Amino acid sequence: MSKAPTRPQTRYVCQSCGDVFLRWEGQCRSCSAWNSLVETQVRAEPRAARAVGPGRPGGAATAPARLADVVEPDRIRLPIGIGELDRVLGGGLVPGSIVLLGGEPGIGKSTLLLQAASGIAAAVGPDRVLYATGEESASTRGRIAAIRAIAEGRAEIDTTFASYVDLCLTCRACEDVCPSHVAFGRMIEAARVEIEPLRSRSARLVRRLGLRVALRRRWILSLVRATTPLARPFMRRRVRALIPRGRPGRRVPPVTQAEGAPKGAVAILTGCVQDQWYREVNRATARVLARNGWAVHAPRRQVCCGALPAHNGQLETARRFARRNLRAFEGVDHVVVNAAGCGAQMKEYGDLLDTDEARAFSAKVVDLMAFLDAHGVERPSTDAGVRTVAYHDACHALRVQHVREQPRAVLRTIPGLELVELDGSDRCCGAAGLYNVMQPSMADELGRAKAEAVLATHATTVATANPGCAMQLAAATRAAGGTVEVVHPVELLDRAYRRA
């Protein structure tokens, strides 16, 4: 008998925060915005009902055949003891009851907690991939359910599980809204270590050469950057569109002396991608910090922060990089980082290495724009040569470091600059480290949505504090027919100072 066609089902999407709900009650349960929910039609049955583990036609399955067998699409039954849940919630539970936390049996930001095999709780957050695909496997709870099934022996690590894990942006929006502060990003990183052996031999070789070898040898990255113009015609079209054109200029000097009354000394991370393709951002960082009374040191022994290896199944490589950076930045009071993904990674060296030294180091790491806002900036006397600027929040600045108002406050000190908000400025642009290369279809969809939001503002410039986001936004807006300049916010402040 043929299966009846699936009928679309109504969902409601909040136009303020982007979360999706089963019912509309006039006010978004996630962000409390009124009259902001609009109807949309999605598939009634998520396509996530695919094999999680092995099982062959005609043979006995050794694992659940459907992800829906592990976690229901619209309601979570918490598979934990009533005593433990009663303790967590403060008492009053009736044995045998089903508890729904957050009040919303849908996929919104109102969090549903589900217990993982290790005893860690996970939350359903504003997952953009889930919204785009309609698949439960693309949600935080869907991935947690699959990870738990692996841990409990009810499923095995296979290519289907790998696809669930790889599709995650690791934007960590789910962590930001989880009341239990579950480190879902770390869970995904650990899962990617486990799926690494499933990749082809050639894929593993390329990843090892790129993430283990090239990132810790600056001369290799310099060679790659120098030969890019020759290699560009032979690159895939999307990769060619992402790589910035032009010469990056000289590296930031090892020491930049403070101007005026000295406030102290800081060290800056120059990075890997930032140091090769966005050197002007590093130079602007040093000039702005010096203009505001800080002596700036750029240790030459530093290496990549380790974010790219950590996000791509190479945790041991990330740990080696972290240890080298601990030595390179030894003795400094502040480590100022101008790239959101790098700052988030370095702030978590304590978790990555699990040592008191690493935790003490992480406490010194601070986002550049947050540092400038906290310690005060000299107000420029002239404008920056641009009038209308839209701001895109990089996920790892907003979700991990909770940096949102600080860059906006700094930009508002520039005379004549009008700062406009993007529709969904907090949503991932699709860059996500190497995601826009590894998952091109989803990255392109997210990039198109972000480009449309940028062009709708009619801003001449968009500012963002992450090199991956800058690449993605520049490529996406060009593809959409726009001529928008993409800059780091510190570049605008630097321009205003230098125009005086």
C-alpha cells in the first residue's frame, strides 16, 4: 500500500527572534514580543525518521530504525528517575507523571530539558537549521537523543549519525537560552571526534594537513595566501567567492607604544585567518588600543587559537595549540581578541585543558569591543567616512561571550554614524568556521537570508567582529547583487581617528 502524502501543518514563526511554535497566543513565548507571529506551512512529519544505527533489510535491527523512536517530534518524555527530577525541580512531582518543562510542546526557545546518558541536560534552542529543514534530527534535542542512544548502546556510530552531527552549526544559540547552561557545543565537538574514522582516507588526510600541520606553521599559511591569486581560477566557485581579494599588507608590529596617558599593557591574538587575510583589522586594533592609552604586544610565538580543529574533530590538536598559547601569552594581564570565534575558544581553555593554569588564563581573555567599552574610548572628532552601518552579531560573540551592546556603544561614539539593526542580526550567517565549505547548501541558504536582511536596510556598510562572518557576508551580499562594504567595527573607529 502506498503511503498517503503528508499534509502541511501550520507553525507560527516569531519575526523578532525567529523561533517556531505550534500555537499562536498573541505573544512570543521566547522573546515576549507581541503580535509578531506569522503563519507558515511545514511538513507534518520531519524527514528525520531515518536510521540512527545499523539494520539491514530482512535482518534484525541492532538499533532503533527511526530517530522518532528515540525522541518524539513534539514532546519530550524525560528518561530520568523521578527522584532526581523531583530534586532538580524542588519537589512536588507525582510518580509516573510526564513532565514538560517550558510550557511549549513545540520547537521554540522555551526550553525542554532532556537527560543525556552522562547525566547532562540539553535544551531545545532557536535552531536555524531545524527551522530550515523541518527535521527533528537538526534540532538540539534530536542530536542529544541520537548521542544518548549511542552512549546507551541502542545505536552505533554510522554515517547517518555523522550527518546529524555535521549539520550542526555549533552556533551555540541553544546554550544561550538553556537554563542549565548545558555545554552542547562541547558535546558536538566530542561527537565529531568519534565520527572522524568514518570519513574517507583522503578527507582525513586533508583535514590533518590543514588543521594539524598548516595552522601551527605560519609560513605554510603565508605560502597559501601568497599563491591564492594563482590558484583562484582552479578553485571551486563558492571557495573562490569566499576568499578576500587584494594584498593584506604588513603584519601588526610586535609592540605598539601607547599614546597619551598610559593605562597599561595588553597582548592581542593575531590569529591564523585574521593574520593572513585580515591584517588591516589587526593593525587597526593595535592603533585604536594605543590611541586609548594601551601598549600593545603581539607575541610572535602564538599560534591558532584552536577553534577550527576543535570544531572539526581534532580536539587533541586544539589542546596542543592551547598549551602553546598559554606559554606565548605568559605574564600578560589582558589578552584582547578581535575575532569572536577565537575569543570564545580561548575563554574555554579552562574546560579544554582542565587545569588551574588554563582557567586563570581564560579569565584574562576579553573581546576587543567589550574591552574598549569597559575601559572607555576617546570620542573621535570626525566621522569615519560612512553614514549608515548595519551590525551583524557573530554567534560566538553573542552566544558564548554575551557581547551585544558593547560594539554598538563604541560605534555610537563616531560622529555622523547611523547604526541600523538587521532583521535577525542574532541569527547565524552560515559561516560557522568551515561550515560554509563543508555544508554548502545549508550555508548558502543561511547566507541568502542574511544578505536579504542586510540589503533591506539600505546600509552602505555592515560591521561584524569575526573573519568567517566577514567572508560569508561579503560573498552572500555580492551574490545577491549588493555592493556593501564589510568591515570590523574597530576599523570604523580607526578610520575616524585617522581622518582627524
